[in-house]
Amino acid sequence: MPPAATDNEKQQAAQQAVDILHEISTILNCHLDRRTLSICISMIENGVNPEALAEAQKIDFAKGAR
Amino acid sequence: MAYAAHLGALTEELVEAVASVSPQSNSKRFDVLKESTLRKIRHHSFLRTNQFQVTNELDGLEERFRVLNRDGLADALRERLDALAQLPNNFTPDILHFILKLSDQPVQNSKLRDLELLKTPDEDLESPLKWADIAKEDGWDQDRGLWENVDFADDSSDGEYVDIDTKSDASVESQDTSLSSVEARHRRLPTDYLTLTHDRAGFKTVEETQSWRHQSSPKSATGEPQKITITELQAVREVLFMLRGLDSTLFNKKQAVLSPKYQLNHTSWEGYRSLLESFGEAGRQLYLLRSFAKQLQNIPLMQVFQHAVETRLLLFDTFLSNLEAQFVDIKQDVAVSLVKVLNEIKPHLQPLSSFSGIIQGLNQAKYPHPFHYLELLFNATNIAHMEGDENTYKFLGTVFFECFRVYVRPIRLWMETGELLEGDKTFFISKSSTQARMSQVWKHQFKLRKTTNGTLHAPRFLHPATNKIFTTGKSIVVLKHMGRHVMTNGPAQTQEPPLEFDEAYACGEGALTTFSEIFNTAFGNWMQSKHHAASSTLRQALFESYGLWSVLNDLEHIYLMCNGAQSDTFASAIFSNFDLLNSRWHDRFTLTEVAREAYANVDTNRIAVSVSGEHCQSEVHEVRKTVRKGLPGVTLSYRLPWPIQIVLSDESLDHYQAIFTLLIQLRRACYMLQRHHLKIDGVAEMSYEQTRFYRLRSRLLWFCSSLQSYLTTLVIEPLTAELHGDLRQAEDIDDLAAVHSTYAKRMVDEACLGSKLDPIHQCMLDILDLTIRLEDARHAESERAQEMQEISRLSMSAASMTASPRRPGRYMQPSEEEDETFLAEQDRSVLLQDVDVDKTYAELLAEMGADFDRLVKFMCGGLRGVARASSNAAATKWDTLAEMLEVGIQEERQVFSGQPYV
């Protein structure tokens, strides 16, 4: 089933992309875990402005920590 | 609407993940956070992401990492970015932008180790084991002494410890995190290959086994220090370490002196010490070899020796390793015994110890020549052979030939091409700085290098062969000058016997052949292959192209007067000039012309005649009166081609000239005696004076012909025949030259012209002078008689005017006829003025007879005496000459005993 295989590949590629992005975020010391990052990526892919998201997240983080 | 719902769900998740607040635990707070977040996301004033700016920012970040020496991070980042670029996604720049916004001072705070933590759980998450950690755990991290004192670990564990401790973690671990990226951007370091083991038990064992080294000496009950006991295995290990030139506790490194602190647990101290000291002795010798092998050598000859030493040491080390392996990697039961080890090592040590003896000799020599070790090696090999130590003998012999092959290189170059290496001070042939004349090239262009004390600058064992080597090279040089040296076969193609010990040894007749003989044979064969071609070519060139035979033939004609008729033509021309009192007798052009006419069969263009200065200046009537003036000055020169001059030296040409002078003097005497023709047939009786005259004349003639026949048949002819034979057999140019100069020297000696026989030579010349005196006296007497006759004739004619006129000017005795070519009338007075006018003719004749007797006796006696006293080869010839002359004296006694001259 080629379409299934393609989906699988896509999923794998997405997985790989997330892995890499997670590593980059670690290198840049972003204090993001994999789940958070995945959520953020989904949101950005849904058209959320990355800068706005970052701001919101910083605030959330700050508030959560409080 | 679906979008809003989806975003809402995501926001919830985000808040839950980030703020760790769930709707269940704190719904109010959760809602507040969610709302505020949603608001922030929806209502903002940010621009869209500029993907180029993002790329720039990331590049800038990477660069910053590198600038701040965080290459590991930079590499990791670059790797990820590159990998990400492979996965096409429209939102990648946005996501990266988001990450950049969230980054929190990555340059200062990021840690590569964090990446490690991201790995999947199945990977080993345990932090890498480090020596530092082990040290901390075991509590010896503070104990530096542990490391310092264990010598054997100097260059291994310590190094690792330091390496790992100081290496930047970043670079070590950057590899572990690497992805299978196509682009290999990171470097591999030696430390990447380290395998860290965790064999703690093994480590403990090592520590325990080595602990004896650091024990302090136990004290006896009385407080005296006692020796630390060690096991035989430990001793064996120490011994093997020491022999391999490594540090050991039992021996100090340099002198291999035994440490008195230790003792085997089951032997007496004396037994232990003597056993270990025999190892120590071997260690000292090996240390010499090892330190020699480490020295820097510039001279190839030394380098090859050093290489030989290194190779032998390596073999020995391999043997030691194998021996050690028996104890370390035990495959079968092994008895640990120092004595056994010693016995096993001994046969290998023996050759090496003779080696170290050589190096010791080399070190002791003051300013040794580079080849000095070859001499030592040669001697040591000889000694080993004489001692019957087959093993050492073969070992040293092989090394000797190995090293000698390098020494032979300049010899080969010299013998094959006649060239010397520029600036080579080790070779025993040197070139003079000035360019010699062609004919001098053989003698003076090259020299054997001598040391300050006069010995040849070559290994002693080569001395017998040096001349041959020298000659061969010179032959090549001369051939090159002749334009005849063709490298028919290049050095590579030349078949030369190999200089191998095994080959040479195989050629020897069993074990009894001495090494020097084996060497001489091998080297002789090697040399013969080079020597033969060069010398035979040169010899051939001299004989065939430069006509050595014809030159010798010419010399025999010119100087040795082998053709009497030709020599007579030349000599008579000179003599008649004397007798004519021609003051220009010495004109060299005339003389040369006469010589060229006389010696028509030789290459006349080469002949030139001259008269040396002092003889030119003598008055001609003086010259006429004696053979000592004028004639010795007549110098014949024969221009030789330059290659022939190598063989026929100037010195031997002088000898030829001396013989020529003697022969021409003899010829002059004969000439004086013979130009007066006898006419005594039918004369009934002669006057007393006439009898005297004829007797003396015949004796002088006998003397001259005896001398002549002695010189020609006993001296010149046999020697010349011998010369021809010897020249045919001579092998090289030096032989040819030697044969010829011996020939010339012998000829001069046998002709009594040597310096020792000078009185006899002078006596001989006195006798030859007598012939001139006799002729002059006779001539004076005939003049006087003629005058008397004239006076009586005039008185007669005064009495009788009718007498018929006679031919004027000449008086002829019936038995005598004057030579028409004799002097012109006007010069006779010059001749006669020297004749002693006070003495009568008879008196003069008597005096001359007495002189002759005295001189001949003196000559005989002298020759006999010299022949007896001398060991010269010519002595027998002198004896023969004396015998020939004594015959005359004896006859004289028998026949004329009753008739004194007076």
C-alpha cells in the first residue's frame, strides 16, 4: 500500500525533524522538553506567530514557576 | 471554528506542559493561563518570520560558539542544521525563529552533555567512567606518590590519566552524539580510540604484585634492616626488563648495578648476588649497544654499523619477548628459574658482548677514523674464529661484510670510473688540487692519503690491496685522458662477485681457513673483476696504439747503439769535427740533422740532439784530447708520446743517456786507435819505438774491444731480452714502469756507471784517454821525424841541386800511411803543443804502458773487490768483466815479463 508507506515515511520524517529541532533547542538552551516542543511546532504549523508564541510561553513558564 | 478549537486544545496542552498546571488540579489558574496565552497568540504586533534573518542569526551563533572555543557545540549545531535542511518543511524557519527567541544565553549555558540526555532510553545513560572518578571512589586520588614511584607505568597509565582529565569534554563527546551525517565535519582524535576498562580486580592484582617495590626494609629483632624477599618470578621479570633496557627496581639503569635491598626467598645472598651479577654484566654490555644505537651518526659508514647494531638488538629483544611470553601467557607448565633463563640467553648474549667490546674499543680510541670499527670488527672476527666460537664468528663475519659493503662503495666508484666522491675524507685516495700535466697524471694527480704518523689512511686489513685499487682507478683516469674509456657495461650490469660472508665462508676450505684468508679471497676476487678490465685495456692501448714496442726499439737503436753502422755514422761525424778542431762542433741543428740522417729507420722527427752548456764552452782542442769533455755533453733526446712517458720515466731515460755516453766514449777510443792503418806486411824489422807503439796499441785495442763486447753481449743484450719478456708478462702500468726502470737501473749498474763504481768508471775513462794520448804521441813523433827528414833533404838538396823535387809537406814512413782527413796543416801546432816535449817518444810510450798496466790492474782489483763486497745483482757481471780483463794482465806477465818498458 503505497499511500500507507508514504504516510509512514512522512511520520518518520516529521519525527526526525522534531528530534533534530529538540536537539537544536537543547543546544540553544531553550529549556524545552520534547512534548512542549511538539506542541509548539504544531501550533506554528497552524499559523501561530512564532515570536508571539515564544512570548506567551515565557510568560506561562514564569507564571507556572511562580 | 475547527481552527479555534484545535488551537485551543493545543494551547491547553501547552499550558499544561509548561506551567505544570492541569484543569483538574487548579482549573481556575489553568483557565487564566490558557486565556492569557490565547490572547497573546492571537493579538500580537509581531511581523512574519524573515527566514534569511533566522539563517543569519544561527550562523552568527555558530560563529560565536567557535570564537569562544566551543567547537563541540558549534559542530553539533551545524550538524543539526544541515540535517534539518534535508527534511523539507515550510515552517522550519518559523520553528527555528521560535527556538531562537526562547534561547537562553546558549554560549554561556549550553552543555553538550544535555544532548546526551536526549538519547533514547535503550542507550547507556550512565556517565562515562573516568580515572578521576575511579580515583575519587577508591580514595587514591590524593595519593600522588603511588604514580610517581611505579616506574614501569611512567609512559602509559599516567599519560592516559592526564589526557583524559585535561581533554575538553566537548571534543570527546561530540563524536558520540554524531549522526550518520554524510558530511564528515568533525575530526577524529587519538582519544576517540581509547577503550576504558573497568577491570578493577585486575588492577588490584597488579597493585599487589608490584607492592614489593615500595616496601620498606623489615627490621630484625635487633633492629638491623633485613632484605626484602622477592619471588623468583619477580626476579626473572626484573632481569628481563633490565636486559631490554627498561627501568627495573633490582638494577640501576646505566650501570646495571644490583640493588642490595632485595633477595630471593629461597637462596643465599651470595648465590643470588653472583647469579644476578652475571645478568648485570650482560646488561652493562647491552646498555653500551643501546646507547650507541641512539647516537646520531652522519657518516654512512657509521650509519651502517649502527643499523647492524640496531637490527641485532631488535632480534635479541624479540627473543627476550618470546622468553617473557612463556611466563606471562602460560600455555604449558613452565619452571621459573633464573639459571634456566641465563642459560637460554647466553648463546644470544655471546655475539652481542663481542659487539659491545668493539664499541668500547671505538669509544676508547682518540679521534678514531670512521673505519676504525671495521678494523676492530675484523680483529674480533679473527679472534672468534681462532677461539673456535662458531656462533660469534659467523655473527661477526656477517656484520663485517655488511658494513664493508658500504666501505667498498667509493672503492667501486674509483675502480670503475676513476672518480672520487667530493669531500670524502674517509677514502684513502685523494686528488691533488692542481691539474697535473698529462704525463704526470699517473704519478702526481692522485695520492694515497696518509695519516700524520705516515700510515695509510685505510683499514689495516686493506693495506695489501690498496696499491691495486689505486692503480686501477688511475688506469681508468689515463684511459679517459686517452679518450679510450668506454663504459661498455654500466656499474649495474657489471658482474661482480658478491661480498657476502656466507658466500665467502662457503668458498673457504672448511673451518680451518682463517677469516683474513676468506676475506682476502673474497675481496681479491671482487677486485680482480674490476682491475683486470681496466689494466688490460690500458696495457693494450700502450702496446698497440702508442707503440711501446717500437718506442723501445727506437731507444735501443739510438741510445744503446744496437745498429753499429748507424751509430758509427753519427759518432764519426762528431769525431771528425773534433779532429778538424771545428769550434762549431756542438751546433745542435747540425748534430740533429746528422742524427736524423744516421738513424733513418726510427721516427726521426722525434730525435733532437743538443750539447749541454758547460761542454759547449770547452775549447775544441781540449775536447779533442779527452773523452771526458764534450762527449758527455752530447744529449740525445727522443720525444715520447705522453702515455709512454708514464712507463718510461725521465729517470730511466737519464740512465739510457749515461749508457749512450759511455758507448760513444768507447767508440771514440776505438776510432782513435783504428784510424791509423797498419802497413807492416813485408817490413823486415821495426824500430824499438815502433814495437812499443804497436804493443801498446794492440793492448788498448784489446781493452776497448773487451769492454765493448762486455757491454753489448753481457749487459745490454741479455737485459734487453729479459726486459721484453718481463714487459709481456707485466699486468699493469706500474708493473711496466717498474720493469723498465729496473732494467735501466741494472744496465747502468752493470756498465759500472753507478755511483759506487765511480772510481772504476773514472779508471775506464783514463784508459780510453790513453788511446788519444798514444795517437797524439805517435803523431808528434811522425811530425818530428818528418821535420828531420825535411832538414836532411834540404841539406841534401843543397848539396845536389839536381835531385828531383818531392811532394812537400808530408813525411811517410814506409809502414805508415797518414789519414788524409787529418788536420789541416795550420792547426797541427795546436795539437802538438800539449805533447810533453821534454820526453822522448820511447819514454812517453813506456809511461803510457805503465799507466795502462796500473789502470787495468786497479780496475780488475776494484771490480773483484766490489763484486765480493756487494750484494748487488750486477756483482757477477763485474766479476766476469774483471776476469776478462785479468786475462790481459796474465798474458802480459807471461809474454813480456822480462821486458820492462823503460
